[in-house]
Amino acid sequence: MDYTQALNDLRDGKIDEIEVTPAVFPEFQKAWANFAYQNTIRGIAHAHGKVTYVRSN
């Protein structure tokens, strides 16, 4: 998955959420570290290391 595109799509309202599991977190982290609009996205932690990212309102 292209997490940079997914983060931009989430910020722009094209998608509602991104689900990240521990298995794919390293790949997601690379995109997140370079994402200039981190303050527009929030993560919601779930059991077993799963995180759902949604737009902040």
C-alpha cells in the first residue's frame, strides 16, 4: 500500500480511515515521518497494536 497517498487521501476526505497493524507499521512509519500535515490526522489505538487513523476535526 502507498501510505503517503493514503495519508493525503485521508487528509483530503477521499477516504475515511487507514487501519495499521503491527505487521505493516514500519512501512507506515516511513510515510508518517515525512507527512507534513500530521496535525490533521489522529490515531485511535486498539487492542493488539492495531491503530486506526482518521481526520481530526
